[in-house]
Amino acid sequence: MSISSADRAHLGWFKRRRDLKVDDITIVDKSQLNRAVGAAALGNAMEWFDFGVYGYLAVTLGRVFFPAGDPTAQLIATLATFTAAFLVRPLGGLVFGPLGDRYGRHKVLAFTMILMAIGTFAIGLIPSYERIGMGAPILLLVARLVQGFSTGGEYGGAATFIAEYSTDQKRGFMGSWLEFGTLGGYIMGAGTVTALQMALSDADMLAWGWRIPFLIAGPLGLLGLYMRLKLEETPAFRAYTEEADKREQDRLPLTALLRTHWRQLIKCMGLVLVFNVTDYMLLTYMPNYLSVTMGYAESKGLLLIILVMLVMMPLNVVGGAISDRLGRRPMIIGACTALILLSVPCMWLIGTGNDWLIFAGLMLLGVTLVCFTSSMPSTLPALFYTPVRYSGLSIAFNISVSLFGGTTPLGTAWLVSRTGDPLVPAYYLMGAAAIGILTMWRVRETAGMPLRGSPPAVESRAEAIALVRGDQPVTVDPTPPALVQSNGPVTLAPGMA
């Protein structure tokens, strides 16, 4: 099957096995790969440092930025401001995704790091409601919107960056370090808050102690920016742009590319839904559920979640390596099945009020979450072709997070308040898991395969020679997807899944 120049501009790289040559294969520089993973993971750690701080300080922030009254109402108002930032994340994805596909991944990732640091640092400088009245929650909302906008380009870019730098056989393992950074940042944020709450009186925490974690974001942002500016562009993107620059007239608008990939966008949104509902339920909502709904001591609840995350960190890297051998589909479908079977028992354990049983319930949810955090960073970028990977992943990821993930704490808190049913979080998780199973059932296995639109990537020339001489498939799709123009039929080649 011949491929036109316009189709090549759309696909990036696509060759039959019989046409594959050793020089076509990317040999990955290990030192550059390690630097790329470290820089991407640090940016994600900073993003989740903010989430950890905000989630663990939600009760305190409600007292600082909103009028005195019902503590539950203050919490919901604080979570609503938390949720508002997610409304602009798709806008950030729409802006940063196409920029990353056009001008390069690492340039955009450096800029999103600057914006994230500014937004987080600014929160630590905002006066309280007692001092400036309604100006306080308004300024908090503005800072959160800046954070949300920058985050719109962060995860999609970081996941794309690591995936495009990694070898095909170890993409799951290398991608798992992105979520290792997530957990590390969350633990750092949560640990900072917990240490402050233990060291300071309630009055000091309310007066000035809460500002310290947000002000830490400034130095962290400068470190992350330095690391990202030292990186080179990904091999996959360089290979694509070298050819695309020769046929600038064949570059397609974002709308044409997304029309071709609309099914992949929907699949990405379905996977992100179950991933992020579980993530935000456990790491962001559960501390508030324990303290507000169950009346559990706030410091004890925070410590239990931190312990769960500490156990999750090494398990996440192990899970990434397992996904390279076992496959992405068994990992994700298995985790969704576990959620359906274990969510209610976990909430029963958490509802007992016994420290050990609460930890057991949280840990079971944490192990299930690890199956997502370890395999999603390699699964999601593999859905899209190189010329549209940053755009497609950023847009789909952020729309799904905004509609379903970021709203999880607020939606669950509201439902628990309205129904009085402590099992609402379990039902929420089970519904998300059902969607995850239906979605992953339609996704083609990509473990050990080159990224769509990218040449195979290996560790050595000897491995490249063995690949050329072997019989392993070198493309995920047996036939390329048909390019859908604005006035053409909406069709895809049968093999794309």
C-alpha cells in the first residue's frame, strides 16, 4: 500500500517490515533518556506537590479564604475553587498541545514549568478573607486558574516526552517514573503540611503556617526549569520534523488531525476517567472524608495516606516493568475489575474507625491505583501518531480530568452530604471502573511496540540488527488510518484500535 506525502505528514513514520532498514531504527542514548525522565518526573512532582498541599490544607484554606460558618460549607467552597482550575485545563491543552507538536516538546514543557511555579507561589502571598474580604477568594481563584492553564500542557507533554525518548521494550518501566514523581511530589506536599500541623499551633497554622508550602514552589520551579532547559528534543519528534519541514505545505490543521483520531480521543478520555477518578478519590478526597465525614483526627488521616503513598512509590516502578512483560491491557482491565470487587469492602474497612482497618482499606485502593499509575504513562501516548501526539493526549486528558477527575472530590463530598451514605465513594469508583473496562477492551495492545508514527527504538545497534532480521511487528496498526479531510468521509482503516 503506497502512502501519499500528505498521509506521511499526518502519520509521521510508517513502514512495512519488509522495507525496514537498520538506519531507520532509533538507538536511544541512555544518559539522555535518564535526564529526560528525571526532568519530566520533576515537573509532574511539582504539579502534584501543589495538589497535595491544597488537598491536605483544604479545611484550613476554607477558614482562611471564605467567611466563617459551617465547616462543611467552607470545605465545599475550597474544593469548588480547587475544581475551578480544572475547567481551564482543556484550554491549556488546546494551546500547549499544538505548540508542542509544532515547535517541540521540551520548549513547551519549560514554559509550563514557569507558569506552574508562579501560580503556586502566588497563593502563598494572598491576604486572608479577614483582611481583604471577597478579594481573597477571587485572588485564590485567579492563581488556581493560572495553575490549571499551565497544567493543561504538563501531563500530556511529560508523558509524550518520556514515551518518545524510551526504548520500545522498556517504555512501561520508564513511563512509570512519571507517576513516581507524582507520588513523590504529593508526599512532599502532604508531608510538609503534616509536619507544620504537628509543629505549629492551630492559631499559628491559620495565621501564617499554611503559606510555607506554597512559597516552597518558587525554588522548586527554578530547579525544574533548569533541568528542562538542559534537555534535547525527543528522537521521535526530531525524526518527524526533519521530514515535515521539507513539505511544509502538507502540514495539516489540528482539526483535520483530530477528525482522523476521534476514536482515539474517546478511548483516551475513557482511560483517563477511571485513572483520575481513582487517583483523586484516594489521594485528594480521602483525607477530607476521614476528617469531615468520619470525624477522624486530621493528622492521623494525613499520616495514613502518606504511608499508603510511600508503599505505592516502589510498587509503581515494579508495575511499570510488569506492564512491559504482561501488557498494558491485562494491567488496566485487571485494576478496573479489582475496583468493582473491592471498592465497597474497602469503604467498610475505612468506615470502622479502626486505625489498622482504615489503613488496610486505603492500601487496597492504593495497590489498585498503582496498576493505573504504572501503565497509563506508556498506554496513553501510544494511542496517537507522532504529529498529533502532544495535542491529542493533552486535549483528551484534560477534558476528561476536568469533567470527571478534578470534580471527584467536590462531587463525592456533595453526594455524601446530600445522601448521608458513606458508601458513595465506592459507588463512584465502581462506575468509573466499568467505563474503564469497556474502553480498554477496544484498545490495541502496545507493550513492546514502537509508538504510532515513530520508528522502532532500541538500546543498541546489535538490537536494531536483530529487529531487522526478526519477525516482530514494527507498527501497531497493520494499515495506516485514512486521512479525514473536512469535506471527506469519516473513515478509519479497520486495523486502528
